[in-house]
Amino acid sequence: MNRQLFLMLVGFSVILCSCSLAPEYNQPQAPVPGEWPQGAAYISPGTMSDAEEITELNREEFFPDEQLQGIIAMALESNRDLRLAALNVERARALYGVQRAELLPAVNVSGGGDKRQFSSDLIGSGDSRTLEQYHVNLGIASWEIDFFGRIRSLSQRALDEYLATEQAQRSAHIALVAEVARVFLTLAKDQEDLQLAQSTLESQQGDYDLIQHRYEVGLGTELDLLRAQSRLDAARRDIAVSIQQVAQDQNALDLLAGSPVPGDFLPADLSTIVPPKEISPGLSSEVLLNRPDIIAAEYRLKGAYALIGAARASLFPRISLTTSIGTASGELSGLFNSGTDIWNFAPQIVMPVFDARVWAALRVSKADQKILLTQYEKTIQVAFREVADALAVQGTIDQQLAAQQSLVNAVAETHRLAGKRFTKGIDNYFSVLDAQRSLYAQQRVLIFLRLAKLVNRVNLYAVLGGGSD
């Protein structure tokens, strides 16, 4: 009878385990416009004939520069932050396994035996003096039958947390690749700044030598000599600063790569780099839903729904089983007694009458669900703003570069004419000095804008969720 009752309860529990008290999850509507911003700052996606959509590119296609690819490969292999993200995924997977195991009974097996020898004074005529006994027990200890889906909801929540952590690793992967590319491009820009400072120093040295000679023969003034000296010292200072920045960029690359980057992987300047591909976000902002941080936020939101189901199930009775099956056999007086199954069946029912902690936990789980919903919506809004900002740069950077190049050309011509006027004695050295200072500053701005164009492509790649690997 006990065995039949046990099997009936097991079958009944299997049927009811599909029951869940969690509220039904429906994906919230994205709180952003369905299309990207339009206006003077933006290029219409339909006019970007040479640009490819992010979903069409993998990482190596987007970053065609072989030097950069080499550093990215090093970083993906050895970067410690990415390694920590992978370990967090392993931990979340293990926690899900622990929670999932709660759905199954814990089975214990034990056995034993003994052998006794009795004195001839204590046994009857013809009986054996030796008694052998052994036993084997199979037990199920405190198995909670998940009638109302409490354990299943907790297991689902653990699964959602694991999936969210997995997306966090993917997000860390994209962030690492983008950061390596940014530092690589910044190093190339600082190398170019260093070259500009060195060429400026050579030009300033030539001017200083000329002015010093003119001063020594009485054709120049001490004021012109001091002005030339000030520009010469400023150029030396800028070289030292650029050397420092190049060294710091290399240190940052070494940290990202997880080991020292070989010298042949380092760029000489921006002009030697194969630029990242120009990409288009497509027509719809729904592409944002593929971003790993948004997917992770949605998994956490789903986990909050499951936690509400677990909290609701805690308001209902819990039924636990403690069951054991024993087999005992023995041999006494030369006779063998065959094993006999012994069933011990002990159900335990816990009926919650009123527990303020359970009701408080339910209120907390509902509040958590609202918090995670708000966080999910904010994540989408932040992502939309990041893409919109990158698109605004993409739509205006070429105009900025064209205007800056024209400005550099005009200032360079001004510097050339000022130098001729000074050489002929028509004007003093102050006009040359002012033109030199302006030319150097505008050349540096031009280098910065060239960097900004390339970095913005990397940013757009990252904020759109990266391509396929």
C-alpha cells in the first residue's frame, strides 16, 4: 500500500510540476522612436551607398588592418577583464545547475553486514554457531514535490541570471575589442603629433639660427631673438609631451592585450592604418534589441517574473517526502532467508497560515520587477542616445575635416608669405611667429579630427552591438 501511494504521488507531482504561478511575460515596448533621428546633423541611411549594415559584418571585416587584428587577437586570448567575465559565466552556469538539482530527489544508498559466532552453550542441537546478516538501504531524503512551481520558478530565475551573465561576457568582449581599437588609433595619432612636433622643431631651429645670425651682425633685434627662442623651447616641450603620450598609449595597449605588444604591431601614424569599415545602422532602431546589454537586462527582467512566481508559491502548502527502501537478508542455522523489501514512507505537509516574511518577500519581488523593467527601458534609451550621438558625428565629421583642411592650407600660405616679408625686411618676426603658432595649432586640430572620424566608426560598431565573430 505504501509503495502504491508513493508512486501515485510521484506521478501526480510530475503532472503538477508544469504549474507555475509566475505572471506571464510579454516583451515591453521599446521606449524610443522606431527610426533614427533625422536632420542636418545626420546622413540618411538610404544615401550611405558604400556603408554596410552592422549585421553584415564580422569583426575581421570591420577591422581590416592586420596590425590591429593581431593586437585584438592577443587581447581576446589574455586580457584579464575578459577572463573574469568568462569565469563569472561559469559561476552562473554552476549556480543554475545547483538550483535545477532541487527539482530532483536526493537518493542515498547505504549498506552493511556483520558476522557473529555463538557459544555452543547458547544454541540448540544442530544449529549453526555462525550468524551472518547484511542489509542495503535506498533512501530519498526530504524531497519537496514542486506542486506550485516554487522550485521551478527559482530554477528559471537562475537560468535567466546565467543567460544575462553570458550576455555580459559578450558585452565585455565587444567593449574590449572597441577599446583596443581606440587606443591603437590614439597611438597612431600621438605618433603623428610627435612627427609634427619634431618637424616644427626643425623649422623653429632654422628660424632661430637665421635670427641669431642677423642679430650678431646688427640686422636683427634682441626681441626677435627672444621670440624665436620661446618658440624653439615650446617645440622641445611639445616633443617631450608627445613622447610621454606615445609611451602611455603603448602601456595601455600592453594592459589590454595582457602581454607586451610586439613592435611590428604598433602603427607609425594614422595614414598607415587601414581604416575600419563605414557602417550603417539600418532604417529601424529595432537593431538595438541585439545589443548584449539590452538582452542581459531583459533576461534579468524575466528572472524577476520567475521570482514573483516563487514568492507566490511560498504562500501555498509545501509537501516533502522522506522515503526509504530497505532489503535485509541473513543466514541462520544453515537456512538462507531471501531479501525482503521494507518501505518507509513519511510525507510532511507544511501549511502556511500567516507569515509576514513571505508576504514581504512577495512585495519585494514585485518591486524588483518594476525596478528591472525601468532599468531595461533606460538601457534601451541610453543605447538609442549613444547610437544617435555616433550618427551625429558620422553625419558632420567630413564637413569638419574639409573645413579644417582648408583652414590649414590658408594658414600655411599665410606663414609662407609672412616668412618672405620678414626675409625681405618688410615686416618684423612677430608676424612670422604668429603664423607659425597658428599653423601648428591648426595642424594638430586636423590630426585630431582624422582620429575622431576613425574612432567614431569604432564607437558606432560598439554601440550597435558589434558584428558577428
